[in-house]
Amino acid sequence: MLRQILLIAALVLLIRLPFLNQPVQGDDVKYLAMAQHAQIDPLHPTHIAYAFQGQMVRMQGYPHPPLNAWVLAALLAFFGDVHEVSFHAAYIVFSLIAAFSMLALARRFSCAPVWATMLFIATPAFVINGTSFESDLPFLAFWMLGFALFVTAVDRRSVLILAASAVGLSFASMAAYQAIVAAPILAYYLWERDRAWRPGWLGVLATPVVVVLFQLYEKQSSGTIPATVLAGYFQTYGLQQIANKLKNAAALTVHTGWIVFPLLAALAFRKRWIFGVVAGIAGIFVDANPLFWVSFGVGVMVLASCIERRPEFLKAWVLIFFAGALVIFFAGSARYLLPMAAPVVLLAVRDLRWVRPAFVLQLALSLALALVNYQHWDGYRQFVNGLHEQIVGRRTWINGEWTQFYVESEGGLPVMLGQALRPGELVISSDLGYPVSVTTGGGQLVTLAEREITPRLPFRLIALGSKSGYSTASAGFRPFDISTQPIDRVRAQVVVERKPTQSYLTMNAPEAENQIVSGLFGAETSWRWMGDRAVVLLKPPPEPQSLHVVFNIPDAAPARRVTLALDGVILEDKIYDKPGGYTLTTKPASGGTVTISVDKTFSTGGDRRQLGIK
């Protein structure tokens, strides 16, 4: 037993130590923001507002309770600042907990517990997402610990071990809301194994009870239920729309085919090969790339193999969790299936003939993908570090959240939707990181530095033009992609003052971006949406002339009053009784700064901009 433990610990260190200096990535920055707030309000780390895609959102609606934020807060308090190496070294503990818990389950359900555990550790999502500060590994660690202890408690009828299981599952519940799916899975095991043991049913309720208690605590202490805020964001951004749910289902099925190497999965679950073949052929019509349709077919084969009239516990675990993932999630990320990796692996290793080569291939692929992931995020770190002299003493804005942590560390601020940049200011943007529309306040953007982030290996987890669904199904459904194209392009640009050149400005004119100061969003063919107030610079005419503003009040817009001012002097203030297209004309005047304002704005589903007229 000791030899097995040492071997598993060595494998965990093998996949973690090379990535101790992994840059802050993805949603790490959000958890670190909560950890910073926890230094002043430790009981409510989520009680902050956060800039997300150009708008302020309440972190109380974040889809994860605060356990991970508390872990980071403790590390931040101990080390005094964010240190990548030290923080990642501390997070290895969660990988070890998950691995040792898997070993305990494998000793219960497999004749090859060491190989099963090693295959679990080599799962792509375990290797890749274990290098982040997101909640995936803390959640998985306590989920696996709770399951291992619960199974042992039921087998031995031990109330003490059951209590320890409840503690582990409670921590899992405070790391991710999807922990509640543990309840029906564990209930199935108890029903099959020892349904008469009453204390076991109390252990089954650990996760839903903790989730409910947390909601009640937040309601009592702040007057807000986090789940309600989260549901509001789901509705606002349309995250639970049927199109997103179908994409989520397709991507999760693909990722199911890669929990173990597809060759092993196809052989281990070959009894349902006909389902995989049919699904694969159908998948060709969605994406002809074999990375999709082969993966989709294998994923269907795995899931179909678990469908029985009365499935054993491991198969029930797969089916129940996957069904829960279809309901709960919307982005189809591979990491969502980490709690399902254990039963899939345990079912796959029953045929040992192909386990060893599959493990080698899977570990090699996982480490290659993790290396690409490292080089992707290190590209941002190196780019920002090289701009230190440019950022110091200059107001700097962040447009594209992937560079956010390192630019904020230099004093940068996130750009808000429709924000105007002023001459002399610096903006660091990322093509991949959800940049928002900005205007230059009458200036011109001049590029100081630009970089394409292109890792050495031709794998892509997320990238410009990629159809990888590893992180999100919004771009495609492949488990990863193969490409030599850049992952992202980042640039640093300074706003240089430039005088307006046009006296009459159309919204799609090349000069428009340089003459719009604020309040107008990105061009949509020949027009732009306006907020409640827009400011535009015009070249003053040689003599006073009438000012003409052509606009449209859409049917959905509540705006009826339009006010037009020139250099701060109101020239027209007119009320319109119905939607339609209009031209507002003023008496002859001379000036350069035009201000247009409306009395009311509105927003549409999935678009949080406050819109006036266009």
C-alpha cells in the first residue's frame, strides 16, 4: 500500500512541478479579486463588483461559492502578494487529495487500482486545469474524498467515517454548486448496497443541505440570495437558451470520449459500438474534422454502455452526473466532467490489455496540451513585463480580460463598454480576450508594441479561428484543435491627439473612430447604436451652418426626446411622438463639439448595453 501511495504521489509531482511558474490564467483573476476582498471582509469575499466584458457585475452571482476564494485569501495573507510558484505549490495538495481518493475507490472497484489511478491522473482536464487557481481542483479533491469516505462508510457501516465523508462533501459544496449532483449518485450506492442503514441517508443529504444553508446565510447577512443573482445573469446573457444547451451537450459528449484515451475507450466500451458508429457518421455533418466526429462517436459509445435497466454503481454515477451536467452547464467545458472521470476510468480498466499504451499516449498528450496552455498565458505575462517603462506614469486601460491580472498589477484599469480614451493614455488589447468597443476621444491609436502568441506545438485549447471546445463550445466542439495559427494577438497602443478633419460625419466613415468622443458603440454597416448621450467632434465650418443629425428611433426604443447641443449650447430640444426615421436640423451655428442626448434607454436580451437611438 505504501509503495502505491508513493508511486501515485510521484506521478502527481511529475505533472505539477514543471508548471509551478504557470502564469495567472483564465478566471484566476476573478478568484484573486475575491481573495483580495476577503482580506477586509473574510466572511463575504464575493461581495464585490467586477468588470466583466465592459460592464460591472456583482460577484455574488458567481457560479461558485467562496471556498476557493478563501484558500487564495489565506495564501495571499501568508505570502503578502500573489506569487505564482508558491501558490501553485500549495495547490498541489488538492491534486494529491484527489489522486489518493481515487486510489481508495480503485482499490474498492478495480482489480488494477494503481493503473486506474494513474489513468485518472493523466486525464487531460486534470493535468491542464490543475495548473490554475480556479475552483476545479479544490472541488474535485473534496468531491473525490467525500465519495471515497462515503463508500467506505457504507461498506463498514461506520458512522465516524460517514461524518468525515459529510465534511468532505460539505467542502465540495462550498467550492461548486454542482456538488449537489453527488446526492442522487450516493443515494444510488446506498440503495443498492445497504438501504436499511439510516445514518447513510443523512450523509447523502450533505451537499444539498450545505448549498441551501449557504444561500440562507447570504440572505440573512446581505439580503441577497446568490442563486437568484446567478439566475438573473443566466437570463441576461441568455446562457440557458436552447442553442447553448445543445452546444453544451455536444461538447460534453466529445469530452466524454477523451476522459480516457479514445482508443482505450473504444475497446473498453465496444459492446455498444453501433451507437458510436451512428453518432460518428451523424457528426460528420456537423464538423467533418475527425477530431470532432470520432470523439463524438466514442463519447456516445461510453455513455450508451452505461445505460442498462439496473446499472451498477459506476455506470449510474456516469449517467447521473452527465445528466446533471446537461442541465446545469452551458459552456461545455472539459473541466466540467472531472467529477465523472473516476467511474469512466474504473470501467475502462477492466480490460487491461490496452491500459498501459493508452496511459502513455494520454499522459503525453495531456502534458503537450498543458505546455501549450502555459506558453499561451506566459505570452501575456512576457508582453506586459516588457511594457513596464511604457505603463509607469501613464494611465493604462485593459481591453481584453486575458491580460488583466498582469496589467492591473502595473496599475491598469479595465475598459468599460463604450468608454472614451483620452490623448496620452495607453490601452492594452487582446483580440481573443473579449475586447469591447472604445472610442479615442478625438485622438488616434498608435501602436507601440504588438505580439502574436504562437506556442511551439500545434495544439490549441482556445485560439483565434480555432474550433476547439475545450474551454467553451461557443467556437466549436472539438476536444482541442490542431493549428499553427496564433492563439492571440495583443497590442499596446497610445492615444495621440488628432484634430477632426470632417465637418459632416457618417457613422461608417474611416474618420469616425477618431472623431467620436463617447457614447456611440461599434459600427453596424452604416449606423451605430447610441447610449443616452453621445459626443462627436466636427471640423468647424468657415462660417455658421445648419447642423443636421439623421437618426432612427426603433420600435423597441422608449426614447422620445432628443436634445442637440453645440459646444455646450442647446440648439434643439424636440419630442417625437412615435418611432421612425428623423432628421433634426438646427439654425446656423459654428462650433466643433456636438452633443446628442435622449431621455430614455433600453436593453435587449443578451445585450446589457443601454441603448437610446441609432
